[in-house]
Amino acid sequence: VLWICGTQAVLLAQNSKDKQTKKYFVFLKDKEGTPYSLDNPLSFLSQRALDRRVNREPAIDISLRDLPVNPDYVAQIKATGAEVWYASKWFNAVMVSAEQATLDQISALPIVTRVQTLTEKSGTAKKTYNYVPNTTYDAINTTISSPDDYGQSLNQVTQIGVDEAHKQGYRGKGMYIAVFDSGFEKADKLLCFQHLFANNQILGTYNFLENNEYVFGNGGEHGTMVLSTMAAFLKGKLIGTAPDASYFLFKTEDTGSENPVEEVHWIMAAERADSAGVDVINSSLGYTDYDDKSMSYTYNDLNGNTALITRAADIAAGVGMIVVSSAGNEGGGKWQYVSTPADADSIISVGAVDKNGKYVYFSSTGNTADGRVKPNLAAKGMGSTVCSPGGDITSSSGTSFSSPILCGMVADFWQANPKLNNMQVIDYLQQSGNQADKPDSLLGFGIPHFGKAMEIVNQTNGKKKKRTGSLLQGGGTVPHKRKLDKSFS
């Protein structure tokens, strides 16, 4: 589900092959015999990914989970006639398309421990695009001289102190942000993103639905608007919260159906983001109710350990990234609660407020089934200023926008404090929330503020005390210390 309030999803192209196949996640028994070695991590991780693990305290060890799936195991699955899509190192599993007879062969392999169904019927097929990117983008002046330069976006920026961050020179430069969404329609042609392409700030794209790199086609209106709240620069109309950051754009959401396969798309995007050295992930997506109701989640599943996507979000935190996730738009509905992966315990789940900082009725609420405070923080999600694929600067509502607005500020704050680890960043931002002393189930620790968070950092450093554990106030839950689940399945 795309967490945009009051907007229907656009149907994407369906499978052109008329096969009676489904998609499955095939879990493997181990990684024995793999040609990859923990002693040579650069064969499966970038230098930047390694630096993110070791350059902050405490350092994060390279583990068995980081090793790619044994290619011999993948070959055995291919030999059954199944179509292999992706291999997940974090879950030691392979996503395949297969008919029932082929699946029976796969299940009988001694290397397979279990199989999880991901779709109720045939889904999107692999596609090849002959996409030729535009290489003639003109450089533009991205100086900010006055509050008027923010145009309609001024309120959503000042509400969380991003104007102060920008004045101090923190606009996300040097930070890598990955955006997971339904695509980014016409983002490669819009004036508000021209600086990204002119300055080579788009570092990579991938469409996990079709297994290619094209993400700018029809159906990605939601992602374009989400991206604009962080990355846009259109002086006098809209300036995003992190216009100088570098971005990876990943299409993971299928708006034409709702199936657990989208969780696996998310997992693969997160693994690719990790390998590329991404710092922060924005996910304006949420999953609870599937087309096949037997696959849907219940409130009791919101325990931080059940949904694949939730576990993947915590693994992403475990390797040093910060995941910023929309809480969801079910506050006024039957479900009411946050969705997955917003129930993950080591990420920032974001609720929505209006221009006056008040809770908005549609913003999904907490707490989780195991009693943790959710959402964590909040930002403007009612009447957020966005750029549409048509180039119009308009407003839209949903936690889909409160999340990326805050995500850009997270990148700015981390840029300003590069020695902090991801859990410390979350701690400081929660302490800066306007209801940090009394977090609740509507907005968690409330609306954070860049300036206040910086003050808390300076005060903490001034005390010259070694930090032990969390600095959360008001009885809030301490996030995981980047805990990694040792099991693969």
C-alpha cells in the first residue's frame, strides 16, 4: 500500500505471459560451500558499505548473513525449470516463479528448508527497456537566500528545523538516501529535480517488479511526489529537506495488486542499498491486508518479529542504516494501527501532523502488539507541498509525505554529526521531539527539531561522559542495539 491519503493506486502492466505460476520464497538450509569469504568482504560489499560498519562506534562485524547465497544452490533450483528472480543473502532464500509440479521438485531438494507463497496468481513479468537517459541537464543555482525561497514548502521545513540545518550548510551533501516506492514517473524530466541529474546525485535505479533499471514510467506518481519533499529544488516554490543528498531510486511497490512478493522486493532493495553504502532508507509503504486474506497480518503480528519486511528493516538497522517508514493512513479506519514495516523496533516510524503540529485523524496509531511506542516521530502530513509528475507544485496528504520530509532532516542531522551511529541519531531526534517527556500512541515522541537535537548533542558532548545505552526520556522504548537475528528463515 502507498501511504497517500485519498488517492487511488494506478494499475501497472500485468504479466504478459499467461502461465499458471506463482511466486515463492524458497529458504535454504545453509551457506556452506559458498565461494564467498568473510575475509574478502569487498567481493560482495562496497567500500562505502564497509566504512559505514566500521567508522562508527561500536563497529559492526561482517557476519554470515552478509555472505551471498551459495550460487550452486541457486543453480540446483534453476535446474528444476523454475524462473529465478532474486537471491536474498539476509534470509538465505531465493525468489522464484514456478508451477506446482516444479515447486514440488524444489521442495524435495535437500538444500531447501521451507517455501513461502508470495502471490496468489501470476504477477508481473520480467521486462527489458531500451531507456536512454537525458544527458543534457543544465546546472542551476541552488543557493537559499531567504525564507521566501522555500515557497509553499516553508511550513513543512521550519516545523522540524530544517531551515536551520540549511543555514548551517547541512543539506544532505555526502549522504546516500534510498527511496523505495512505486516508481518515479517523469522524475528524469522535471525542473524541480534538474539539479540531481546535473550534479550526478542520482546514483542508481532499479525496478524490482520487472527486474530492470527503468523507474520513470507511468504508475510512479506517488514516488515522484515523495521524492520531491526531500530532493526537489525549485526556488520560490518547493525546496526539499535534503536537496544536496545523493539518491538511489528503487521501485518495489506493485500498485495493481497486494501480495507478500512486495515485501521481498523491499528486502532486495534494502540489500542492494546496504551493498551500495546507503545511509538512510525512506519507505512510504505499508503492508497488512493482502489479496489472499490468508496471507494478511493481524494486530498480534505487529510485534517487530513476524513480517518479513519488518525483520528486514531491523536487519537494515543492524548493518548501520536508518530506515524511515510511514506509519500508515489507517488512524481513522478499521485497522487503525501502524502497518509493517513500521512496527520494526530499530527504525523511525513517522506519523502525520498538520501545519500547526496537531495530530491528523488518518495517521496510524500505536502501540505495537508487544507494547512499544509507535510511531516514533511525526512531521507534516496534511497538506504537504509536493511536485507532481506534471510539474505542478501542489499539496497532498498522507504519512507518505511526513516520512520523506523527516527522512531528509535525518540525513541533514547525520551529515552534521558523522561520528554518531544510527541508533544514536534516532535517540537524539527522539529526545528533541516536542513530547519527548511523555510519548504517546498517536505521535510517539512528537515532532523533532534539528536545532534542539543539535543542542542535546552538544550538551552530551560537553559532559564528556561515555554513553551507555539509550538517552531516551519519558520511559520510551530503547531501540535495538543493531541486533541481528542469527536465523535465516
